[in-house]
Amino acid sequence: MSLVTPKELYALVKEKKMAVGAFNVHNMEYTQAVIQAAESENMPVILMLGEPILEFANLEMLSTITLFAARNAKVPVAVTLDHGKKMSNIVRCIELGISVMVDGSDLPYNENVEFTRRVVELAHERGLSVEGELGSLSGVEDDEATYNQRLTDPDLAKDFAEKTGIDALAISIGNQHGKYLKKPKIDFDRLVEIYKKVNVPLVMHGGSDLPEEVSIRSINEGIKKFNIGTDLKYAMSYSLKESLNKDPMPFQPHQVLADARNAIKKVAIEKIRLFKNGLEL
């Protein structure tokens, strides 16, 4: 299948009570695992390049891996920058043919609108799509920790989507990045109001570690994309720990990394099946 944009994937699930899984990938093994999971379930996926990890992984290298994988996958695959705050990274992704999730959520409202609108203009000129964010999440995203949560205002969400021209909107309704230290309190009434007012697909960041019933209800109330990162990281770390504690310790890369890749794939399959909500495209 050809590389597609997230917007094209939203169209596939628009009329169904299902959502697209978007997975943070950090290297070749993560990428392979997510693609294999998507192919095994015959479902599209989004590969996300988190901006904080780019200093370690390098945008040029990681984009080469993910774009190659997407273009050669048996299912539709999109690649997007996740939480893009630096204009240099955003512009370079657009030049590479990568859609972007632009994060101006920490800016004053009018500045967020202007910043996001500028990115939309650049991306749409290249036929790429843009996800914006209104409201902010607490928790840990890659190596960045935030502690202030601001829930998304439904009326502002409508205004924001109309003024910026975004293709999807990430919202804050009690979800958070990383592990949930206590049972999440998702404001479903707020989600319903946002869904009524906003005419673009809604995105749930912090999809890792959410109880299954919360994920299913979120889909039924209008969420079309779930971001998954933390669950994959734990799967890889636990697998590496188990492999490297064996005696004798394996030292061939494929001996260690194949198990880690399979652990990531297993989690990705579980999430994709959950987001399918028992339906088929």
C-alpha cells in the first residue's frame, strides 16, 4: 500500500464506531513490530515520531526507516510528527512528506491559533494533514514531564478548529500521558459536547494504560485516534531485561531484539483489536 496521510485514515473509520491506533516508534524494531501488528489485523496505523526523542534518534534516520516501512506495508500507514513544538522540526517533516501534530497547547489561545494556522498552511500546500491540540495533559511524554492539566473548552474547540483549518484535534478530558497512577476520571460529558461542536476527528492522547471500558466508551462517543507510547516502551524494556538476565547472556542483536520486537507487536495487536471495537473496515 502507498504511504497515506492521517486524514485519509480518518475517512476510513468515519462512519464506524472504531478508531485508528497511532504508535510512537523509536527505532527499526518498534517500526517493524507496529507494521507487523497492523498487517496481522488488516488495519491501518499511524507511526508517530515524538519530537522529544528526535535528539536521540535523529529525524533524518528515523524518518527514513518509517517512511520506507509505510511505503512497503500491506495496509495503509501514515507517518506523523508527534507533539511538534519547534518550527524547524515541523518544517523539515513537511519537506520529507510527513504530516504533523503541532503542539501549541502551552501558548496563550490566540498564539496557539496563529502558530497552528501557519503550520496548516504549510502542510496543506504539500497535501499533508495537521493535528492541533487545545487543552493540555499532565504526565510524561517521552522524556518530558508536565504537571498542569487544562481541560478542553468545547466552545473554544469549535473556534480553534474553524480558525486553524486543522484536520484533527487532540483534546484534554482527563486523559494523561504515561502511566495512570490512579483510575482515570474521563469527562465524557465534555467529550460529547466537543464532538457535537467540532467538525474534525477527535484524538485521545495518553491512550496507554486506559481501562478497556474507557477506551471503548471513548470510541463510541467520538474518538477517532488513540495515541499509544508508554505501553510499547514497557513491553520493550521488560523483554530486554528478561533476555539480558539469562545465563549465558545472549549477545547477538537478533537474539535480544527479536524478543523485544515480538513483545511490542503483542501489545500493538491488543490495542489495534481494542480500537477495532469488533468491527471490520
